[in-house]
Amino acid sequence: MPKDVAPKALDLTSILRSGDSLLWGQGTSEPLTLTEALVKQRADIGRVNVFLGPTFSDTVRPEHADHISFVSYGAFGKNQRLARAGVLDILPCHLSQLPSLIAGGAIRCDVVFIQLSSPNARGEYSLGVANDYMLEAARRARVIVAEVNDQAPWTYGGESLSQIRIDYIVRTSRPILEVPVPPVGEVEKKIATHAGQYIEDGAVLEMGIGAIPNAIMSGLRDRRDLGIHSGMIGDSVVELVEAGAISNALKPIDRGIITAGLLFGTSRLYRFANCNSALRLRPTNYTHNARVLAKFENFIAINSAIEVDLTGQVNAEVVGNDYVGAVGGQGDFVRAACQSDGGRSIIALPSTARNNTVSRIVARLSGGITTTPRSDADIVVTEWGAADLRGRTISERVRRMIEIAHPAFRESLEREAHEFLYRGC
């Protein structure tokens, strides 16, 4: 039986050992009471290693690197300040690889901090707002500490938590972290219009979060029988369910069910998710599994980028010398969409940055970082149109990409493209 510990009595020095490797829930599933205790008690515990996913709280700061070593698969959210301070080590990998890296010991896991919802009438806890790689980590941890938060929604998952040994329970009541819906401007609306022409009734969608995916989703209110199979979902999914656009009725698997791994949204999404049998949170080795994704026809992957070069290579990780993104699940879903019968991969981004002073359609990617190779290129969308690159030669791609670049940069891009077009690469 797990030991109940009051939040004020939580002494992590009796649980953690110096040198331990620790994982905790990412994004909105961060168990805040536990992570705040770690930061406060870090000097007494000694140096520990923490593997992070995206961070939306203010708990962890660069100065905490005095006793904590930070590793992450990306620099989303508040992880960017750790990266800028030079205290975040990056593990560049596809999200689908994380469970096997944990299982094989490449990502060490001595202690797990996990957030759960309160139990239902049958006494069953749920994973609340996230089911990703944490259960894989919990199977291998020496100690599991669960923060049971009665404000977390009770959600259905793919497996029973009864298989996981919980050593300590800390019961709390605090709001779940939220990811506000970003404002949608004219640029995002234009991008959404161009992207929407590739999304038909009955398509199965994967999407990220942010203003552009939100705008694209909002533009699909007139569609019918859309399905969702995604690593994460936000409030836009609730909007489309309420509009009658999402039914999941045509999915060959998980029919009638929204399948996702993470809830990155607001209280609107969490209310929708609570005790909703039409929503199932599944682990990464299901949501991102190539064999699972191969079962979908008309699979549409909607992802974003920092920049795309004239041949279709995507950088979703680096701006200048700063690591700000991740490999994440983009490669997993892009390739699945390209191999799906009727599927399409959409990379959507504004054509410029920094008040139109920098083009995001480039001749060569910054720092040589390629998140998604040009061999997987399909559709690239900006506010100026859509470039269909599938099956196109380099010269054809260059022409189509320049057409969707901002007009102020088209002439310079043509000049830059001349050299590698002449060399045929």
C-alpha cells in the first residue's frame, strides 16, 4: 500500500538519493507540489538528473542547475530559458523513440513524479491530462511518487494503473496548468484557408498546438466525420466536436473515439475530457507507433516549422544559435501521412518573422539542422499559398517554394537558388 504524505510533510531527502535520475509528467501534467518541493529541497538532496518534457510552469529556473542537471527532448515553453542559459542538454530523437530509450536504460529512471486524478467510484485512479511515456518510466523506477490532484479530470486510458506500484501519495487540490488559446490574426487565417483545401470529410487528423494549428482547426467547422489521432490536442478539438465536425465514425480503429496522448489546453478542454468515454489517452508507443498509424487512410498531419528551405527540408528546432523547438513527433506523423492512402502532410508557417524582416522560406537551413528531410516533403503552406512538393524535382520545388515566400524576399531567394540549381542539388 502506498504511504500517504501531507504536502507540508513531504521530505524528498528520504526518497531521493544524490545521483538519482528523475522523470516527471510533462506540460500540463507536471505534478507541481512535487516539483516545487524538489526545487526547495535540492541543496539537501544533492545533485540529481531530471528528464523534462515541455514545461509550462515557472517552477524550474536556470539557477536551479546548481544542484539539478536538466535533459529534455526539446525546448518548448519555459524550457527555452534553460536552453538560453546553457543548462539544458538536448536529446534529439523522435518522440516515438522515448519509450524504448527508457525501457533500454538509455534514459535512466530511478524516481518518477506523476500526477493522477482522484479515483472514480470503483476506486480507480486515472492519468488525468497525460498518458505518454511516464508509465514506461514507472515500470522501471525504484520509487514512484504520485500527486493525486482532485482538480485533474478523470480520463480513460489504454491500460490499468493497477499494474504500477505507487510508493507515496501526496493529495492536493490545485488548478491544472493551462495552455491558453493563442489569438488568430489575418496571417493565420490565410494559412488556414490554404491548408483547409487538403482536408476533406472523413479525414483523420494529427495536429500540434499554437495559433496556426488552432486557425486551421477552426476553419474545419463545416467538415463532417473527421477523426482525431494525435500526440496532443487542445481546445480546438472541443470546438469541432461541438460544431458536429468530429465524430470519429470512419476511423478503422478506435472508432468513435478521440485518441491522444496529452491534453494541452484550458479548463474548457479539461471539462470536456472528464469522464468522457469518447476520449482515450494512450501512451506514446501507441499514438506515435508506425504500425498503428499505418492503419489510417486519409491521415492528415498538421505541423509547423521555424523555417523550410527551397527543397522542402524542415527546421523545427533552432533559431540562429538558440534551440527553441524539438524533433518531437513531427517525423513520426509526417512519414505516416505520406504513406497513408489519401493522406497528406502539411507543414504550415508564416512566410516571415521579426516584423517581416526575416524570411522563413530560406535557401539553406540555419545551422544545418534538418528536423524533417526533403525526402518526406509534401505540402508547405504560408499565407501566400500552398506548395505541393510531393513527387516534384528540385527545380520544381524551388519554383513552388519561392511562390509562397513573402514577395519582398522572392528575388533574393531566386539568386540564392541559382547556385545549387546549377549544381543539381
